[in-house]
Amino acid sequence: MASAAVKNDPKVIGEQLIRDNIVIQTYGLWKTYQMGDQTIHAVSGVDMTIRKGEYVAIMGPSGSGKSTFMNLIGALDSPSAGEYYIRGQLVSEMDDDALARIRNKDIGFVFQTFNLLPRLTALQNVELPLIYSGLPPAERLERSKAALALVDLKQRMYHKPSEMSGGQRQRVAIARALVNDPAILLADEPTGNLDSATSVEIMGVFDRLHAAGNTIILVTHEPDIAEYAHRIVRLRDGKIEKDEKIK
């Protein structure tokens, strides 16, 4: 779809994106910061299309804009200009409450630092997003157990993070990201705190999830991790430098 579509009715655009199986669409996305007298364009007019079922790695050197772009597509921050759709919804014009609902329902986050609550068991950590969704306890329990089974961790569901290895904790974090059946699994340096062998194990989990139909966006600075993806988008100075399919 041409960028000129930005000027059309967002509802019409959203319906077309859904028909085209597009889960993420950005048109002229900008993020600008003012630092004293200096204007910093962290993201500079990015147009990007990601379809359902894609496995995309976003790469770039320090200062390339990849972390800022991740925050934008994760609805953790709002763009200075441009438009951003998730599953046909115009996210770039939503208020904070609507953005919170998008983050909880449509995006599953996996972070480098796991972000698990230490006093809760694996099952309780995975269940948290469902509590915020207001699901009844029996359904929460069933879905949380199913998510842990997807990452081969059902046998550790009653263990706390301190009783698990780094790889197991990251798998709990992946299960938590999956439990709401999100449109996008967004992973930010998911192997950054893991050794090489455990990194291979975790990337194997992502491979299985992608093969099952999940849409995965991986933000990384490590070329060997990016190569697990099927498409690599390289950012430099806030712009797309290269966008290529590798598989």
C-alpha cells in the first residue's frame, strides 16, 4: 500500500491492512527529541510493513534508533509524527488507556532481563497478563499451563525464578508473553543475559513458535542471533538502511 494512503480514512486503511494480513504498518514514523539546542531525530520517517507469520530481526549499531523504534512499535512510546497500525488499529493516535490495552492484548514482550516477579511461581508469573485482562481463575489457570507447555516448562510451573536457570527463566518470560495469544511477539535482546548454549536453546524456542504461526520481531545487535530470523531490517541514523529476506 502506498504511503499516500495515510491521507485516507484510518478505518478504510485498517480494513485493508487486515485483508492483506498485515499486523504492523508504519507510515512516515518519526520520533524526535529536543536536547538543549539540539534536535535529535531518533527515528526518521520509517515506512515498514510486517505481515502475519513473519520472523523479523531489527538490527543496527548503538544510536541507530532500533531501541526507539522498538518502543514505538511496542506502544511503549508515541511517535512525534507519522502513523502506526497494529492489526488494523491506528495506535499512533490512541490515549494512554487504549495503549495499555494494546500492550496487554496484542503484544507479547520478552526482555533481556526476564522481568519476572521473584516471589511468584512460574505459573503465577505467566498468569499475570490474564489477571489484568479480567479472565476468570479457571480459564487463567488453563491458559497459563498451556503456555508453559509450549515452552517445555510445565514440569517447573510451581518453581520460583530463584529456583530456575537463566534459560528456564527466559522460557517463563516467553510463556508469559504468549499467554494472551498476541498478534506480535516482540523480543528485545532476549539472549543478552544468557551463555551461548542457552542462547541456542532459547532461539530454538522462537523457531518452534514461528513454525506454529507466531509473528516474531526480534531486536538484537548480535548477527548470529539475527540469522535465526527470516528477514533482517537494518537501521542507521533512524532510517532503514537495508531490508532483506534471508530465508
